Amino acid sequence: MIADMLQRTESKNACLRTVKSTGITGNTGEDAVSEAIGYILIFMITVIGIAMITVCAYPILLQSQIHADEHSAEQTLVTLRNDIGALTFGNVPYRETTVRIAGGSLELIPAADSADKFVLEYPLASGGVVTRDFGTGELRCSQNAVTGAGTAVFSLENGAVLKREKGAAGSVMTAEPRWYFDTFDGETCGTLVIIMTKLEGERRYSSGGIRDIRLGMTTAPATVDENYMTAEGGHAPLGAQTIVLEYIPDRDNDLSKGWENYLTGGIAGGISGGGFTKSGTKYVFGNVGRLVVRTYTITVEDM
């Protein structure tokens, strides 16, 4: 009897092994289905993660990069402005600076090709009135027009750094020129000093990336010095006079608002009686006892 029971048990185990080997119970098939579902879930999670990064994170990263490029462009022009200051006020004949222009280009517009200019009208101490035009030239840094990344345009013009946005009205001055008004002791009138800085070059340079920019000043500055409080050429002193300045902007790069804010507020610097007053398209400065206008010519040798 025991032998029969052992034989029946062995027969049952053999049948079970046969069923398992054929996959009828589905153990092997269930494992395969679980792996397929896992692969699908992993693939879906990966695709969703990539989509979220593309839709949400990439624009933020792009905007951050644009902001960094614009900040770099502004600092580049401020550095070049300081170099020009070393040439004009420090009597240094040459300056060479390595700059990096990312995401855009730096262009030189010589004074001869400049569309904007300053028109200064002032009386002579000996009598008569003089009107002079100053085309100052410009170093302009703008973002890449092909990729369309960024809208800021920075300009180094007449010793000042200004910023505007493409397709938008208005501009702002981020670094001021070295103009000033100094009152005489006990007098309401004073000395108005205007520094005109012209940028020249053999041609309109344009560059990007890492570049060496060489600046030079080999000609002496031209100076106008009119003292209205002293006798000149046998004439009696004229007394305090009025100076008229007009800024004619480039229609494609209008920086008039930035200059307006500076002329009507920045140059005053809290000095009583200082500052220009806007009259139409012109700016009027009264109570000027002495006018000093110095014109420096800076040559961009290469960039």
C-alpha cells in the first residue's frame, strides 16, 4: 500500500512539472507582462520629465542667459568708457582692453557716419553767437538679430552709456558723462563744463566673442573757453549768459529720453540754479558766467 501511495505521488509531481514546463499555469507569462508594463511606465516618466523641462525650465534658463549676456554687454561698455576716461583725463595715449561679447555684436559707428548729433549754441565773450554741430560717433552693442534672443541695445556715446529696448520707446542712461556746473563763490552764475567725446575709425567695425579693442588719442583736444564775466577784446563784460543745447537723435536708435533725463536732472546734481530746462526740442541753461567746451577725438584702432 505504501508503495502504491509513493507511486501516485511521484505521478502527480511529474504531471505538475509537465504543466509548469508548458506555461499553462501562467507563472512565466505573468513575469513577462510585468516587465513590459515597467518599461512603458519608465518610458512615459522619461517623456513627461523631458516635456516639463522643455516647457517650464528651458525658457527660464534661456531668460537667465539673456540677462547675463545683457549685463555683460553693459559692463563691457562701462569698461570702455573708463578707458576713454583714462585717455582724455589721464593723458594716456593708448589703451587696449580684452572684452567678451556674448549673444550679440559690438559695432563702431564713426562720428562721420553718426546719424545723431549735438548742436550747441552759445554767445562769444567778444560779441556774437556761435552754433556748432558735434557728431560724436557711437559704440553700439546689441543682441543677435538672427536668433532674436534679447531686446536690449547698449550705446557708448559722448562719454555716456545708455540702454534702450528694441521696439519700445524711451531709453535710460546707466553711466553719465563728465559734465558739471560749478558756481562762483557768492554768485548765482557759474562755470559750465561740457565734454564732447568723438569716436573715429577707419571704417565701421563689427565684432563678437572675445576681442581686443585698441583705443588711441593722438591729437590734442580742442577747447572753447568763453568768460562772460570779464572784459574781452575791449568790450565790457557781458554778464551771465544762456547756453542752448539740442540733441538730434538717430531714428533707428533713439536715445533722446536718456539724454533728457540727464540734462534736466543729472547735471544739476543738487546744485542750486544748475541744470538745463527743456524748451521744445532744445535745452536751455541760464546763469552761465563761463563756458568751457572740450572736444576729445578717440580713434578705435582695431576691434
